[in-house]
Amino acid sequence: MTHAAPPFDVTRIREDFPILSTRVRGLPLVFLDSGASAQKPRVVLAAMTRFLETSYANVHRGAYHLSEVATEAYENARAAVARFLNAATPREIVFTANATAGFNLLAHSFGPSCRAVVVSEMEHHANLVPWQMLRDRAGVELRICRVTDAGELDLDHLASLLADGRVGLVSVTHMSNVLGTVTPAERIVAMAHAAGARVALDGSQAAVHRRVDVQALGCDFYVFTGHKLYGPNGIGVLYGRLELLEAMPPFLGGGDMISEVTLSGFVPASVPARFEAGTPPIAEAVGLHAAIDYVSAIGMGAIEAHERRLTDHAMARLSALPGIRVLGAAQDRGGVFSVAVDTAHAHDVATLLDRRGIAVRSGRHCAEPLHARFGVESTCRASFGLYTTEAEVDAFADALAEAREFFR
Ligand SMILES: *Cc1c(COP(=O)(O)O)cnc(C)c1O
């Protein structure tokens, strides 16, 4: 007997998410904003409640029983994240507040060791602004890799940006939260390493939709955020190769990140405690652990296959609609579709969709430079999760067609 995961049954999976059975204006909720924050399955809520009711205390402090239980739960969550990413050891996993905090940590602790840093035109502001701040604070040069008309990283341009050997870090998205583009991470890593640069990947989207193996990718840092992975908000992850983390100074100072303090100075703690100043997100770590167990039991491969069917279906439906422009057409893409309707502003389209019970994001999705690159002021974005159905994709496409007529 093998223990194969049960076949993917989206109807069954939807029952795990209480919120999906709520109604909006009397209509079934069509939630297509998982790329902004995903809904939580009952097992995540239950794990957090159970922990708070029976095992909660601060971690790494008390000698008493509850604190030991809570510390164990927190460290077990770290081990679960390490397995999820296939990190070499749980010590390579730093808990942060979210992806944004992960990049700020990286910019402060690793950034100053670089002469130049490369990001791309399709970064979320979380992987752009911290590097602009580093440039302004410390004079580290910031280089921007172009994106092609298809919405892919321009690898020839990347090669030219790396050519002088001055780049210390390439920090790019693993999957765009606007275009759905999945970047060729192994190629990027190979190119960067050959030029003496390290690589950080923004996995805020990719880690939700695909199996991630940081050792197979060969990346040096990997960042993601708990609330998009069906876990709670308030927790994120920075993975870093151990020898790199060990060479990095702390970012935030305070309790837990020190091994010794006197009035005249301090000795930082070892890794990863060095980067976890203050009381961490404890119940949130338990919730993230439950979320990782949940998606792992379903299987990241099965989730990817389901979303691939949805993505192909969405591409076919949307590209057949007159007057609807989908940003990006990458070869390798996931279930994120940012669309512009030729007759209407994105906010008006989203308002009409809301009347049909459809929740989408409208605006620039924390990627203003990318919208400028494609010459659009704003877009409506539908983003899929493991609970998204083909019928919901159809509802989105139908409502877009209706909106185009309505605003004509
Ligand atoms: C959402 C997102 C972030 C930021 O996540 P936070 O939880 O808001 O810090 C960063 N990068 C990408 C690609 C995202 O989609």
C-alpha cells in the first residue's frame, strides 16, 4: 500500500474553508483575491485556537512547563517550514512579520555588503523600496532589470547588468503578483553565481502555487509571507543559507536577539535568534505550521495541476473577449490575471463585479512601476487559490464582458 494523496476534489476542499460558503448581497461569494491574502482552512483556525487555549506562553524565556510547550510548538513550526522549503537545517529559517519585513531585514543586514543590487521592473514594492532606501542611505547602486513585452525577465539585460562583476545580490520575484509570470529561477541563480552575486527570490506568490526546493533552486535567500499560504497574517519567512546568515549583523535590536548585554554593549545571539528581536508571532507560527501541513497533505503537485487547468481555462476565456487586455503572456505563468477593460476604469469594473459577488483587486497591486512599464493606469486582478473553480473563472470572464458593455 502506498500512501498516495487522495485525488484533488475542489468541492471537498472548499468545505474546509468556512468563509467560502458566505454570501455577498445574497449571491455566492466568488473570491478571486487570494493573491492579496488567502482564506484560511478550518484546521488553521483550530490549531491556533487549541494552542491559545491550552499551550500559550511566551517562548525562549520561562523555565516553566507552558513556556517549554510553547517554545517547542514554535520551533516545530520552524522545522516544518524548513521541510516545506527543503532547507538544509531549521536554523536557516528566520521568522519575520511578513515578506516586507524579510526584505527590509535583508536590505539592512546583507545589503551594505553589496556594491550593487539588481531588482526587476516587475517587483512588488516590498522588493523594491527597501533597496531604494539602501541606495539612498548607504550609496549601494540599484540596477533594474527590464521586463519584456511578454512579461518575462529580460535575461540578456540581466546578463549585461551582471557583466562588470560589481553586483552583490540579485533580488527578484519567483512569481509576479501582477503578471503571474514564473521566473526561471535556476537560470537566474546560475547567471548570478557565475558573476559572483547572491540571489534572493521573492516567493510570496510562488510558494503558494508550486513546490519550492531551495537547495534545488540553488538560491541564497527565499522570502514568503504566511497569510497568502492559507495561514495567518503577522508571520513571514526569510530563508537564508546558514553561512550567509551567520556572517550577517542583526537588524532590529532588543530581547531574544542577544546572548549577552551590558550597559556598554551586547553580543548578538546565534542564528536564527539573532534576527528575531522581541516576542515573535507565536500562535501565528502554529497556524503557519498547520497551513503547511494542510497544503502538504493535498500535495503541492496536485495544487499546481489544478491551478494550471484553471489558468489555461482563464487564458482561453479572457483572450477571446473583445476590448479586454491581459497584462503579460509569459510561457510559464500561474493563476494571476491583471486585466484592463478598454471602456472603463479598473475601480468601476471592480465595483460592478462586486455587485455580482465577485471579489477582485483593482489598482496597481503594489507594483506601480510595472503598470507604468505596460502603459496602463490600473488593472483589475483576479488571483486564484487551491479552492478556485472553473465556474468562478467563468463568472469573472462573463462579468468583465458585461462591464465592458455597461460602461460603453
Ligand atoms: C504580497 C506580496 C508581497 C508582500 O507581502 P506582505 O505580506 O504584504 O509583506 C511581496 N511580494 C509579492 C510578490 C507579493 O505578492
